[in-house]
Amino acid sequence: MSEHVSGFAALVGRPNTGKSTLTNALVGEKVAITSSRPQTTRHTVRGIVTAPDHQLVLVDTPGLHRPRTLLGQRLNDEVLAALAEVDVVGFCLPADERTGPGDRWIAEQVAALSRTPVVALVTKTDTVPKAAMLPRLASVSALGESVGRPFADVVPVSATTADQVDVVARVLAGHLPPGPALYPDGELTDEPEAVMVAELVREAALEGVRDELPHSLAVVVEEMAPRTRADGSPRDDALVDVHVLLYVERDSQKGIIIGRGGSRLREVGTAARSSIEALLGARVHLDLRVKVAKDWQRDPKQLARLGF
């Protein structure tokens, strides 16, 4: 690239294919929450990669899937809307799994983007022997050809070991149009702090919970403000009060989150607080409360109230 280029790249794929981990590796900082649980990402999160000759704005999207609820359909709609506005698509397919019906369904969706180049990113290469990579890369290439839209590039990558992360950045940037930087140098994301705080709490709450819970958990920051003195002036210790509501769909799920005697909720608070303090650069008093919003994933009014 002889002239400066800039633009947007969307990372898509089935749930739990490493999109958020790769986003964080490309940016060099944590801007997207990660979990072994599918459908961790609920919002499109922009991560910004700035280099001397390019600026790549990454759109880490929720995993595309065949929806079973209104929430699932709205997440899919959010992904498809993001795809319509980007300059290049990075389609994440894990190296340790065979190409399945879900991958083919996504390949068909991105094949319809006739003017947008699609780069296949074979993720999690650190989880398979080197001898298995050639057949896997061949199967990924065949997937693009089978839907009538060969991939512009096929790049193996491990975000965990940082192997080929720089190659992914160069390949995606190679499909961007000429243009100036879209964000100031040093800016890593345009995600509002309140949204990132809510996501960090949800990430902590998802650790070690039952399979049913990730889909039923929503987190909303009710209030976030620096604590002041009685006269309203700022305190010297820069303490930030953060009040967060965790919504679940059933009373039994509320018990899972809170734990015996509140032990589980205290663990969530401890884990989330350190991440939030790193994000805000200040000490945090974190107040967590759990509420039941029955069947919120299927209720249009409750979905709107929870930001979906």
C-alpha cells in the first residue's frame, strides 16, 4: 500500500469462532469481551487499528446463527446491517472444527454482498497439528467456491499466540479504499464507556455458569458517576460509583447468579471491578443487583428497554 487507506472491516462467523479474541489481538487491547460460551457478543463493537499507512476499523459482530428468539433475530439483523456498510468482511472459521451447515449458511449470506470482498480467516490454529492445516484450508477454500463466491484470501491465524495476526491486519487493510484516518491516533474504540462496563460485568457473570444462562442474561448500567463530597465538589480519591442491573428470565436463574448467601454475585463483582477500574483509570465502587424480566428475549417492549 503506497498511499494511506482507511475503512471498516466486519468480522463474522458462527458463535464462538474467535471473533472477539481476534479483535482484541488486532487492536492490541481488550475492546471486546470474550468467553467460551457461544453468543457472548451482543453488540457490534468497533476496535481501531492504526498504522502508518492504514487505519482499520474492526466491527466485531454477534455470531450469525439461525435465530430461535426475537433477540436472536435482532442480533442477526444487526450483523447484516453492519455487513452492508463495511469495505471488507473477515469470515472466521475455526481450524479445529469441520465446515458445517452453519458455516455454509453464513457463506451464503456473505456471498450476496457482491461488491464487498470476503476474506476467510481460519482461527484457532494453535489448537490443531500443523499437518491438519492444509486439509482445513482446502475445505475452507472449497466452501467459498461452492456458494459461487470464492474468498478473496484465506488466512490462518491464532489470536491466542499472535501467530499471523499482523498478516490478517495487512490482508484486511489491502482491501480498504484510499483515505485519511477516521479516528485520532491512539483511539482504540468508539464504544461508550457505559456499554463496555455492562459488557465487562456480563463477561464476569458468564464464567462457570450453566449452558442455559448466557442467552438469558442482560446487563444494563443504571448509573455511573464520580462520587462527590456533600457540597457537590469532586473527591480527591477519584472514586466512581457504578450501579448495574443484571436481568435474567426466571427466578431459578436469579439464584444461579446470586449464589448461596450472595457468594456468586460477590465473585462476579470482584472479577468485574478490576477490569472496570482498568478501563476507567479510577477506583470503582460497584453495586450489582439482579432482577427477573420474564421471557425478555421474546418480548419486544423489554428488548427495547434493554437496548436491543
